[in-house]
Amino acid sequence: MNSLLVLLILLIALMLLVARQDGLRNLIGLALNFGAIFVLITLIAWGFNAILVLTVLSAIILAIAIFMSADESEVTLIAFKTSLIVVLVLLGLAVLVQLVGQFQGFAAEDVDELENLSLAVGLNFSNVAIVVIVISMLGAVAESAMALTASLSEVVEQDEAMTLSQFINQRRIISQQILGTAVNTLFFGVLGSTVGLILWFVRLHYRWADIFNSKLLMAEVAAMLVGMLGILFSIWLAGYFVQKNFEKSL
């Protein structure tokens, strides 16, 4: 029994123990999203248009992640609408970032591993880089939109006499709290995945110019920055949609 299997068993056991039925539902959603990612990779490997496949599968992944995590229809609908708009907008940004940064393909650090392998795989690696950037931010965008929508909806339910100015103040406070934690989560996740690479650069005495031109590191940084923009945009847009619904109820 390897360590990954042990961690998977612990995850399943704890989710079922702590969240019970909700945990089971989230596990099913996680399995479905794993299947969606597998389908995404398979279709791209078969030669289907990567951007088109990414657009369709991103919507499916967001729907599974959001609608399988909560029962409140109004909250989930706002979160899904917000996440879908943000991902479509940032897909265009990811294309622009890739055109400017040219993060596709393999880096010099990959030479040893690829020396005996054929590189004629018949894929547009520029599109693959765009897929990686967008897939990396899906979870952060959906989580931010869901957290803000659920928090604001709960605040409104708890205070039926709330005025618009009070709501705007609560929106600002909650948005700042969610933004800080979400951005830090994304930052430390990327930092943790690249710390080995950074130590490699330091021990081999890479120049700053070489570090800033490293395809491996800059691709991770680009994905992180796009994800942070996605978090910021989703928090603002989700708050805007909730505020519009609140104004209609006054």
C-alpha cells in the first residue's frame, strides 16, 4: 500500500466522518471532476481543438464543483454564473498571456528526461499551456464565488431589516476577508510546488536573468497571477449579483 492510497483512504474516511451525507456528495463530485479532467486530456490527445474542449469541460467542472457542494439554489446559481463569466473572460487573458510569454513546450531543465523520447507528439503546446493556466484557476474561482455568495446570503437572512448601506458595508468586509485568504492559499500552493525548483536555481547559481526567463518557473507564476485576478474578479462579480438581488427585495 503506497502513501497516495493511504492519503486517499484517510480523505474519504474523514469526509464521511465529519460531513456525512454532504461529504459523500462532495466525494462524488470530486470523482466526477476527476473523470472530466481525464476526458479533457483524452480529447486533447486525440487531436480535438484544445480551446473548444477546455471551454466545454470548464463549464462542466464548475457546474459539478458548485452544484454538488450546496443545496441552496439561489446561492449556487449566482456562484455558477459568476464563475462561468470569470473563466470565460480570463480564458481570453490566458490566451494573451501565452502569446506574450510563450510558456509552451519544454524547458532546458527537462533535457535529461526527454533525451531518449520523441518530441513529435503532434500537439499544439501553446494551447496546452493555455489549458494548464485555466484549469489551475477553476477551483479558486469557484471557491471564491461560492464563499462570498453564501456569506452574503446568510447575512441577509439573519438581518431582515438590513439597509442597502449596511449591506454594502458587509459586502466590503466579507470581500476583503475572502480575498486575503484565497490569494494566500493560491500563493502558498504555487510556492510549495516550486520550492524544489527554486532551490535548484539557487544551488546552481542561476543568474536573475536566467531565473526570470525560466519557462518552468514563469509558467507557474503566470498561472498564479491569472488565478489571483480570477479570485478578485469573481469576488467583485458575485457581490454585484447578490447586491442586485438584495436591491430587488427592498
